[in-house]
Amino acid sequence: MLSTPDEVASGVQSASWYAIHTRHQHEKVAAQILTKNGFEVFLPLYTAVRHWKDRVKQLSLPLFPCYVFIRGGAERSREVVTTPGVHGFVQCGSRRAAIAEEEIEAVRQVVQRSNGVEPHPYLKCGDRVRVEAGPLAGIEGILVRKKNLFRLVLSVEFLEKSVAVEVDVGMVERVPRPWAGGRDWQGSAWSLGYA
């Protein structure tokens, strides 16, 4: 979406994007109310096919369940957090966590240009993962990337030796680890603050 010179001059384009945490299955309602109240809202959706005994139905579901993205809103934050279905802004410490414009724009383009977009567990190199399908199903290891390929590293800790095998990142799932003191297994702090 192109901005008008008036929008750029008024600073609308320079405002940051933020994530709003919503109640389960309240993303669309919250997005509609926030949009009606004049906020710039982004709710990426994807199409999912659900099968029941008596019918098949296509549903339009949020790509990021329980989240809606909003540009700016700092000057009207009370109005945002009192919107029905909204818990609050996602925060990092005591501050609202800003989301990079490039990340929002990348998601927007993928949703607009692709029919095959769907949610996927967040994975990064170094995550402990389990292979969910294929000949390696059930095997756990550490996800690494070498050039454009993902590999699963398996270790024999006693020998301090490892081997790597190429895997399709779409066939692995992050292995949940126990939580300790509000930090995930890799020690990263996080919070869903409600401002």
C-alpha cells in the first residue's frame, strides 16, 4: 500500500507495528473493532479445510492465533486494551515490543501472493527438534543450517561426537523443554505484558 505525501508528513508511515494479544478465537472481532475505531490493523488469514462426518468446510483462520498487529496506537493505548477480546500489548520487559516493518511486509506479501501459506512452529538454528514424518520419524536432534539446507545433528554425548543428516524443515517440530523462571529452555526472556 502506497502512502500519500500527507501520511508521510504526519508521521503515520513511521509509526511502529505492535502485536496485540487477544482472547482465543477473538482475533477477527478485535481487528474489526480496532479498524472501526480508526486504527491501522493487520490480521493475516489463511484458508483451512476442515472435515466433519457430514460436511467439508473451508475456514478463514488467523495465521498467528491470538494475535492482531496494529500500527502505532501509543497515544490511544487505553482504547486499544479496553477493546473487547483484547488482553493487551505484547511487551519486552516494561515496554511494548515493536515489530520490524520488514517482517510485517514480508508476511503481508506472502499472504497476498500465495495460496499455500499456513502456520508453522517457530524454528531457528540450534533448536532441539523431533522429525514428525518420513523414514526418520521420531528421531530428535539439533536443527542446523548449512548453506540452503537444514540438517539434524545427532550427538553421542559421552564420546563428544556428532553426525548430521539432511532434513526437510517442514517435517520437524520443536521439542518443548521445561520452563524455568519465565525463561524458555534456551534462556530467552519473554513476556506477555498487558499495558
